[in-house]
Amino acid sequence: MIYLDNAATSFPKPEPVYQALDTFARTRLANPGRAGHRMAVAAERTLDAARHALNQLFRGEGPERWIFTLNCTDGLNLAIKGTVRPGDHVITSDLEHNSISRPLRALEKAGAIALTRLASDRGYIDPDAVRRALTPRTRLVALTHAANVLGTVQPIEAIAPIVREADALFLVDAAQTAGVVPIDLRATPIDLIAFPGHKALYGPTGTGALYVGPRANPTAWREGGTGGDSSSEVQPTILPYFLEGGTPNVLGVAGLAAGVVWVAERGPDALRRHEVDLLRRVVDWVECTDGWKVAGRWDPDTHVGALSLVVPDGLTPQDLGSILDTSFDIAVRPGLHCAPYVHRNLGTFPDGTIRLSPGAFNTEEDIDDFLNALAEITAGVL
Ligand SMILES: Cc1ncc(COP(=O)(O)O)c(C=O)c1O
């Protein structure tokens, strides 16, 4: 199969990730920190090493500030629900994935918060629009770093100081950028950043992380065993354990740690450029082919490896996705991509678009096969 759905989850994983999973599962798969025996200590060290690796790659304020989560959704929910209080104002955008839009909309519908949803312009949010939307009641600004439908990277370096100046918290959803866009938490005042381990950091599914900066103090909505300090009647307040009740996915984190090392060796920007170079072939093809359109603004310098195509009349994204899968052995993602508001903005609601998202292991030949398949399918239909 030609796998072009890396924005959903990356596949295949680098060889060291498979090896780390196999070795860890066979030799160290104990409950980290719970027992004090050598295997438990080795498992705890794996978690610590992964926190250090994340802290180094993103230049955070300390490894203990990295909370392991189930996925990006888990981290975003922890950040949003642990931070927002009744009566707060929250700013978000129409580019967001449902993992931000739904918790915020639910709070808005319950009358708990006032919500401003900024409209994007061809895939980009204007920092001045954030400035204009801030009020004295704004507690949180929750924005995606790159739109998962369009691949457009948002100017978070310009937005973060605006949010900080207003004394609000800045939550960044780095689901589409962690591993492919350099993020420097020392240089950019971000309070909370969530990402999955299973996309461009090349870890397995079931992994993710939330970084909790010094100004953020989310409440723990999952309380329970933390390995140490069992005598305490309530959740110990020390990070990361405060926010990590229950046995962590230490096997997944062992794989994620190998993925982070693999990414750090290559450098996020080199990985991004490989993906964007592949997408350039698609954009060139679209420009000289009737009926097709790229959704959003194509700017290779502010793009990750996800691109949405508006399909020609006479075809639906769903039909196209299924023909590509069954007749050409090519995996892409048709539809709304869990981000309905941006499709409304683009006029592609409710059918959506077809999104392709190459990863580190895709080649020019994969893209050419994809484009030949599109040409063949449309020739038969149009
Ligand atoms: C921008 C964005 N945010 C959040 C998520 C949710 O990630 P997860 O499935 O790891 O919870 C995704 C997944 O595609 C995404 O693209």
C-alpha cells in the first residue's frame, strides 16, 4: 500500500522504534516506579529519559513538566478542562480539530464560558485578530499550530507574546507540527502545548504529551495511583505525577522515545521539507489539471506535509478515497477530517476534501502513482 495518511498517524515507523518496542516489551515491561524492583526502576527510567528527550527537543523548562497522555485529544482536554473556570472567555479559531472545538463548544453550550471563534483566511489566523478578540475576561487562547485539513502553519511566534501581554494562557495544539516544525518553548511564550506521539514523532498510537509551563496550573481530573507517596489521601501535587494518575503507557513511551531520537537526529525542518517537496509535485499537477483545486493558500515555507484537494464536480471525496484504496492500494483521508468549521469557511462542507499527507518514508514515485491514479479515475468519470 502507498500510505499517504500520515497526518492521521504515521506509518511505517522508523526501524529503531520497532526495535525499542520489541526490546522493551521483552525485557522491561514492568509497572514503572510502583515496586522498586529492578524492572520497575528500569521502566521508570524509560519514562524519565523520554521526558528529558522531549524537554530537549522543545526546549521546555524541565522534564517534569512533560505529562504523558493517551493521545493529543487527552492532553488538550486536560489543558482546557483543567484551566477554564465558569465565567471565563476563551478564544479559538475555525481551523481547530474537534479535540479543541468540541470541549470548548460543550462548555459554551453549558453556559460556562464565552467563546470567540476567529475566522481563518485561506488557512491562516491573523495575530491582530487575536489581539482584537482579547478581553479582560480571556483566560485561554487555544489554537492549532498547523491546520490538519490544510497543512498551513500558524504564526504562533507572533501570537504568543500578544496573549502573554494580555495575561491569558496560550494553549497550542501541535498535533501536526511536533516533529516537523521547530518549536522553542524558551523563545516563544507558550503556556501549554499538546501533541500526539503517534504522528510526526513516529511513536506508536496510545502516546502523547502535554507540556505544562510555569504559568499554567491545570487541575487533575484523573486521580489515582502515582507509584510513590501512597500515604497521601489526595493526589500528590508534584509534577508530572499530579497529572498522571494510573499506570502509564510505558511500552508506548519506549517507542516514542526512540521516535523522538530519530526525529532529533534528522531535524524537524529537514523532515518537513521532504514532505513539502513531495506536495509541491501535487500542487504543480493541480495547477495544470482542469477541475482540481488546492484548498487554502499554498505557501511551502509555512506548510507541513498535509494538503487538501477540492475534488472535481461529479466525484465525491468519499468515492475517490474508496477507489484509491480498493483499486490503487493508496491510503488517503476523505471527508471533514474532524474539523468541520474550516470546511464551512472553505465552502467544502459537508462532503469535505481529499487530504493526502506524505511522511518521511514516502518517495516521489509514491506521489506520481497517486497523481496517475487521480488522472485515471477522473478520466473515467468526467
Ligand atoms: C490538529 C489536530 N489536533 C488534534 C488531533 C487529535 O489527535 P489524537 O488523535 O492523537 O487525539 C489531531 C488528529 O488528527 C489533529 O490533527
